[in-house]
Amino acid sequence: MAEIYIVGLGPGDEQTFPLGNWQLLKGFTGPIIFRTYRHPIVDWLKQQGITGASCDHFYEEAEDFAAVYEKIVQELVGQATQKGQLAYCVPGHPLVAETSVQWLLKRCESEGITVRILPAMSFLDAIYAALKIDPAQGGLQIIDALALAQTRINPRNGLLLLQVYNQLVASETKLTLMEFYPDEYPVTVIRGAGLADEKKVVIPLYELDRLPWIDHLTSIYLAPNPEGKPEFGHYALEPLATVMEKLRSEQGCPWDREQTHQSLKPFLIEEAYEVLEAIDNQDMEALCEELGDVLLQVVFHTQIAREHEYFDLNDVIMVITEKMIRRHPHVFADTQVADSREVIRNWEQIKAQEKKEQGKEEKSLLAGVPRSLPALLQAYKLQAKAAKVGFDWDNWRGAWDKVQEELRELGQVLDDRQKRQEELGDLLFALVNLARFFDIDPEEALKGTCSKFRRRFAFIEQTVRERGQKLEELALAELDKIWELAKNHENISKKNG
């Protein structure tokens, strides 16, 4: 059975190279392969008579790193199968930031090849010592610089970026980091951590790619930024965002790629109403699913905006997070409030101040009510806004009289189609105002009536079917009798319920 020893070489100083690893390599009879000769310990090992081939040529031949790792794994598995055993030597610790090792482990597991890992001091340990930091404190993020653009980061935690190979990688890294940190944010650059010629400097972020000595032994560290904007928290949206990004890609779904903000508008409204239905039905399983559908619409719109470089999901989350903190000073600051009415009053004042600072001060009191709201809800909010400045009846009797007035005016124009529509709208508006005085949500009231109509009409349909008849064959008077039966049936059920 083939056997592969994966040997850690440590950070590069012979003083930190494990004795057990040295003894294994010194007496090893099979092939020894180094992932790279570009590691300080390799020259010292050669002086000890320990030599072997390297995989450096794969980096020159392959188009990307995935192809490099595939070629390395093929070479290792092929030689191990042929020779019976093989030693694969990698910088640092074999299980720390060594992607080729992860690929190799998966391949060996599928082919039944035995793997033995000989650990060594990780170059991370040397970096921690150089920085004098405890990685367990402050939620340190450790990321491969080559994968930074595809990785979610949180500037409020410490950030350590590995494998900043050259000035080109440093330049790309700088541009990505500038989206989350100020241009002059201090960055610690470390080259050859743990070696005798270790270099460490602190420079502003914008100078990151100007250091001439950056090479494959270089890492950078950014201390936590308390004012930074995190990309995600405990409830990361990355999986859903990744799926949507894939669906919108050239390799994704034709339908998803065709969608625009305009084309998606009906779906957002539909999903929101399905959430309301799940709440009304007290169906928590359905509510969970429907909330997910609404969230999908948010992510969908955000992905479209991201493709046009307007904003991304992180911006959406941070904008609403900052708004909620800003508008709740009684929770996140030292403002005192007596009750919920005072909370609402503060909310409106803060909102108005925000608009003023943004140069979007509303010219009309009613400007804050979106014209796209459903008509019943829009009418309710318009009336509530006007009532705040005293444009309102003293009590519900004034609203009641207005309903009677609008009803009479409708009766006077029944023969005029255009005026009928206008007067009917006035009547509905007056009814909404009456509902407001009665503290009744007109939308909920009408929905309740719709549900009642559904139930009673279903009773009619069932009764007609049981009688062997058809709805269209019955006169209105007969249907109305069954309707009364449905009402009586409901009343009896309520009494017994």
C-alpha cells in the first residue's frame, strides 16, 4: 500500500525545524519532493545531505493555482503509487494555509493511500511572536491574500493576510482593503517572520504596494478598526449571495440573467403578501419559508445593483444597521423616553434631520408617504400625517358625517361614469378615515371580509355539489338562501367554539 509523509518545514529557521522531521528525511529511502525550493530551510537541508525535487516548475506551466495543485497532486500520487512511499515537504505547518495539502488529502482518501502528517511550527506562530498578539483575542481573521476579493471580511476584527507574493498582489490587496479601511489606516508588513533577517514596518495602507522587498515570505496585519463596517455577522448571507451571483453569471440561469429591478417589482409585492398570509394563518413553517422568499428578492435586487457597481449586500446591511442605531438613541445612546409615543416622535425628528443633512428635506408633510403603496394603506397614512398638524375631525362623528356626505354625492352621479369613479374614490377615502378613528386597519378589515366571503362561497359550492346541482343553474334567490345558511352555520360555530 502506498504511503505519503507530509512533512512540515517550519517558518524557515533551522532552530525551529523539528528534530523528528529532520530524522525522518535524513533516513528516508523514497522520493522527497518539496512544494517549493523558495523556502529558507531548503538550503540548510541540502547542506545536511537531504535533497529532492521541487514543484516550482508547475507554477510556471499552469494557468492558475487550481491547475498547479492538480498537477502537484497527480505527481505525488503517481510517484507514491510507483515507489511505495514518498515524502512531501511544505513550508510551515502542513495543515496551515497549505492548499496543496488539502487537495492531496482528499485524493489520498479516495484512492486508499495512507497519509502521515509530521507537523512543524507554523509561520503563523512566528508572525504572532513578531506582532506580539494573541490570535484568540479580537476574533482574528486569517485570509490568503490571493482569495481576499472573494472573502467576506470584518474590519472590526484583526486581519492577517498571508502569501502577499509580490507588489502586484500587494496592489490588488490594497485596492480591496481600501473599500473597508481609510487610505491612511496603519498596516504592519512582515517579511520572513521568525528568520534572522526578519523585516517589519508599519506604513499607511495606500503605500502597501510601494515596498520593494515584498516577496513570497511577506504577510500583512491590520489591527481591529472599531469604526469599520463588517461584511457579515453571526447570520451570514454569503451562501445565498453566492447562489444568486452564480444564477446571474454566464454559467447561470437564463431567466435570472434577464431580470431587472423593474421586472422584479411584482414578485417583491407578491412575496410580501404571502408573508402576511402566513402570519394571518399563524403558520410558522410557512412564515419561515415566505420570509426566505422576501429575503431572496432583497438579495436579487442587490446583486443587480452590485453588477452595475451601485452598491452591494454589505452596503444594504450597514445602511439599515446604522439607521436603526441612529434612530434608537434611547437604546444605543443616553436619550431618555417615557413611552412608545415619545419613541415615535423622536424617530420622526431624527428622520427629518437626516433628510435635511442629506439635502432631501421634504417640501410637503405628505412627501414621506410613497405613491406606490396600496391605495387603502396610502390613504390611511396620508390622513394620519395630516392629522399630526391638526387637519382632522375632533372625533369619529365628524368622520361618520363625511361618509354620509360622500355617499349622497355618489348617489347624485350614478349616471355619469367618470364622476362615479371620482365620488366612489371619495367615499372609500372617507371610510378609511372613519376606520382610523375606530383604530381599525382598513386593509385588515377588508381582508377579513374577503376571507369571510371565501368561506361562505365555499359553503355554497359544497352545498350545491351535495345536492347534485350546478351553480350556474340556480337563480340568485336560491343562492342567497344558501348564503344565509352559511351565515347561520358560522354563527352556530362561533357560539359552540
